[in-house]
Amino acid sequence: QVQLVESGGGLVQPGGSLRLSCAASGLILDFAGIGWFRRAPGKEREGISCIAKGSTTYTDSVKGRFTISADNAKNTFYLQMSDLKPEDTAVYYCAAAGLVTPSTEACKTYGMDYWGKGISVTVSP
């Protein structure tokens, strides 16, 4: 079994920065995809950023502000968030797709096999 645990959330002022971490534990060989998702109050779950097959993607609303990265030696990946805005307020989830996941599905919500429980980010004065 693989477990993912998010950390690094909290309260930050507009324009500030936070780095979210996703620590993976269990029997891990590799993932077909790793990504971050969020659910803002009253809104649908949204894919934020993903790495699959060496390709990195970001949703338009975070391009230039958020960066996804991974430290394989620590079995951890990250979401560096800068210039945070009130509309970034949400519960953030990390997720990963197993190796057998087709590349076309490895960044899709339905393609993810492992999920963290979520961590809250609040952007407010």
C-alpha cells in the first residue's frame, strides 16, 4: 500500500508564498504521474499541476505562480506557491497514478490511484 500525506498548508496573506509537501510511504517503485488538485469552497475539484512522462502541466490560473517539483530520494513532491491570491483558498490534495496507468490518464482525477487526505490553504489579509 502507498500512502500520501500533505503538509505545509496554513494561513497566508495575499501576495505571500507557501510550499506544500506530499510525502509518499509504502511500497513505491515509481509513479506514472504525480499531481496536485484543489477544491475551493462551493466549487468543483480542480487539477492544478501534474508531471507525467516527463511533461509538466499547470492550469491557467496558476501558471507563472506555482511550481511542481519532486525529490525522489525523499519520496516527496512539492507545490511551491507564490503571489497567492484569495481565490487560491482551498483544500489542496496531492495524488499519484500507478505505473500501469496509461499516460493519457496519469494526470486525470479518475486516473489517480493514491490520494492524500487534503490540507487547507487560506489566503486572507
